[in-house]
Amino acid sequence: MNVIGFKEAKCKNCYKCVRVCEVKAIMVQNEQAQIMNDKCILCGHCLDACPQNAKTFISDLDRVKGYLRAGIPTIVSIAPAYLGVMKYNTPGQVISALLKLGFKEVRETAEGAAYITNEYEKLISAGEMDNIITTCCPSVNDLIEIYYPSLTKYMAPVVSPMIAHGKLIRAMYGNDVKVVFLGPCIAKKREAESDERTKGYIDAVINFKELEVWLKEEGIDLFSLPDTPPQNPSPEVNRLYPISSGVLSSVIATKPENTEQSDKYRKFYVHGLQNCVDLFESMKRGEINGSFIEANICNGGCIKGPAIDRDVISRFKVKLDMEETIPKKPVKKETFFHGNMGVSFAKAFGDRSPKDPLPSEDEIAEILRKTGKTKPEDMLNCSACGYPSCRDKAIAVYQGKAELTMCVPYMYERAHSMSNVVLDTTPNIIIIVDADMKIQEFSAAAEHYFHISRAKAREMYLYEIIDHTDFIEVLDSHESILGKRVVYEDIGLATLQNIVYMKEQNCVLGIFQDVSSEEEQKKQAYKVKMETIEMAQKVIDKQMMVAQEIAGLLGETTAETKVTLTKLRDTILYDGGEPPVSR
């Protein structure tokens, strides 16, 4: 089951989530980040880190609203963190708001925590475990089972307060009710709905952020509501569970039956993912013995959970306020622990470590070679890809978790070299200028035609070399000029120019094609045409003269012929005499 969802369109070539993920439970495929559920401990760091909000918590809120709309009796188990992170005049106003939303009852998860404290005391009194690590935090439990399985023998074999409370509510009300957990943690969702050891006791998980939105939608103002107590007996000191040292405070406040045995354990707390990792590494080396350890993945405890607006919550203020207002006294035993109603709080933990294939040294070397890393000095170990070293990233590539293109220095060099290849080999003149007309790139062809080196050109402005009017026009209008013929007479260069605006860089790119030979051919063709026309005109003129001369000669001979023929006719007709005269 997915707890964190991804918006693929927003996730591309960032790797920030990979960088912040201490356990590297995020793989990148087709340039998109994906959670590996069998490796994720649901610390929520990727939710905070994602700059595009591409990662989202998959909500149960609609399911809960559906229960209420359908009239199904629904009981909410509210985590004691509400006492520190919600805004109200009195805590009971939060209880009133939940009842107004339609919940049948509101009970504090700290009620279940009281039973868990009792279970921890039993373990301490028994004194059989070398170390005892609390198992209230599902993210800590995942971290140990997946990444430190050798330490599972130190995990208190006890369910979390949420599951304990769900079991108690089921024992009290039966299976006809729905049980909803309201808290600051996203890992509780998987513990409640996907863990075969604990599923079935909590039907849905919602968080305080969702509650605030829901109350606003319903027009419910906390500050105007009456002060209503929760329906459970007071859990007293167990309300401190969500702050760092809260579990220890509960254990210490609960007077153990065997004081001497209880003193066997040194008691300390650890919070924050990296601190937990450091501790577990130390425990792997056998450096920690005889300790009862409260462990929490979130800095400051649950009051800084991933489903809380961490930017507006001061864990120091909340811790001080809760410690000041919540008395450190144990629960009344006459109210709790009446045989536990036949409920078992046991939970077995074990090895869930992934069995990923490991590459050979030759295979690692081959992957590194593909990104240009063949020598020790090539291993920058910059962590831009999210992995601590180039070697770790190569192993992730082999396992299908990462891609070669995640190496930022490699991709930069590749892009830079490709651009240089283009600039060095293209026969076209390429000039790129910024908004001030300062030359940014100058191709080898441009060097050849303008007789200026690239280095020198990049210190110059375009107008120092050629007319920059068209470039200015494109920069101002953002409209490209395509297929314009421009001739530079001083260097005997004719060009066909395409000038385009590059929006992201706010630069102008000019690509000039040398069409000088074409222009020369056109000139020659035009010259031939003109010479041909001139010759044709001369022929025409000469023909006209000949025609006129012929016409003149023809006119003279025709007249002479006429006279001669007339005489011949008359001679024939009149026998040499004169024709008769008409009267």
C-alpha cells in the first residue's frame, strides 16, 4: 500500500528527495522518483524536501467522512500531540469539535500508552533483555527491521500505543464500530492498514492538518466550543509520549515493583533519523549494553511529525508547555489494568531486510566508466545525485534504483562537450548574445569569417563586429526573424540568417548560413541573362535594319517592275501603239 503519492508531471531531474532520504528508499526510473515501499520507513523527509510538491500524503479523510455520512458508529483515538500542536483555549474544545463532526466518542491514544508503559515496566522488571528499544515509533521499527535486523532482539516485543488503543476499543465496543486514529504521523497509516501483525484494529488514519481543513469546511470554530473531557480515564503522565523523553518520563513515574532490578538499565532517549542511525551503528558494534532506550525518528518526538506544519511549531516551546501542564504522575491502577479485557499487547519483530543483488568490482568499474570515471580523481563524490559516493550510486544503478544520467557532473561535461562539438564542427556561424548584446558563444565558423578568436569575441559586444539591429528587435519582440538575407560587403560574406529568442536564458541566438557562393552564382546567372538580352537586342536591331533595307530595295524593284510590266502589257494589247484616250 502506498502512503506517499507522486505527481509524475512535476517530478523530473531533481533528486532532492534522494539526497534527503537517509535510507535511500527512493529509486529513479525514466527520470521520475518512486518510493520503494519495502525500503521506506515513512519518515516524511521527502514530503518536506520536494520543491515541486510532487509528493503527497494519501489521505483517508474521505473514507472517514463516508463512515459518518453512513451513520456508522465511529470512535476517534486522538494522539496526545494535540495538546501541544493545536490551537485552543482549553483542550476540551478539540474534543467538542470532533463530537460535532459526528464521532460517537473521542478517546485519547494516551489511554493505550498507559498500557504500553505497563508492558515496558514488566520488561524492565524481568531484566532479561540486554537492551530494550521502545517500539512506539513505527518508523524506528521499520528502520531496525529493514536496515539493522541484528538489533531486532533488542526491540521491546510490544505494539505501539495506537494499536494498543485500537485493541482496547475493539474489546470495549466490538467490531461494529469504526476506529479512526488522529495524529501527527504518516507511518501510522501503514502500521494500521498494511502490517499483517497489527492490521484490523484501526480502520483509518487522519492527521491534524486534515482536521484543521475539515473544521474550516464545516465552519466549526474551536474557540467558541465548550470544554468537553475525553471519554477515557485520565492517562496522566502518559500524555507526554509525543515529546522527546516522554516515554522515559512515563516509565520513571510508574514506580516499578522491583526497584533493584529496574536500576539495571541506564535510560536515555534518542530522536532524529541520523541520531537513530548513529546509535544503531554503535549498537551493531556492541558498544551499548544494559540500556532502556526511547527512540523516535522525528526530531523532538511526535510533536514534530511529518503531518504537522513544522515551520510554525516550535518543538522546544511545545515540550516546555506540555511538561509544565501535564503532571508526571502515574495512572490510577484501580482505573487501568483490570486484566486488560483479554487483550494481548505482544508483537514479534524480525528481519525484513531487502535482499538486493550486489555487483562485482568489475561491474561497478564498468558502470563508473560509463560516466567517465576511470581514475580515483574522477570520483568527485559530490552527492548531487543523492548518493554519498560515486561507488554507492554505481551500485544503485546496478540494482535498478538509479540512472546513469543522475550524475550531474557527468551530464554537465557531456552537455558541455556536445555543445563544443557543435560549435567547433558546424559550418554555420553561431553567435549567442545576452540582453546587453554581450557575446556569450562564438562558433569556429564565426572565428573563420570574422577573423576574431572565440576568447576575444566573448569579451566583445555584438555591435563591435556587425550590425546588431535585428538581434535587438528579436530581444524586444521575442519574435524570431527567419530566412533573412544579409550581406557583409566588407568581408565579402552573404548570409541567410535565422535569429531566435531563447526565453529561459533571455538570450538571442543567431545562426548564419554562408550563401556567398549562391549569391555569386546568382550574380553570374544575372550577368549571363543581361548579356544574352543585350545580344538579342543587337540581333533585333540589326534585323530591323536589314528588314528596312530590304523593304527599301523591294519598294524600288517593285516600282520598276510595275513600269516594265505595264509597258509590256500595253505593247501586247496595242501592238506598240498608244492606248486609246478616254473621252
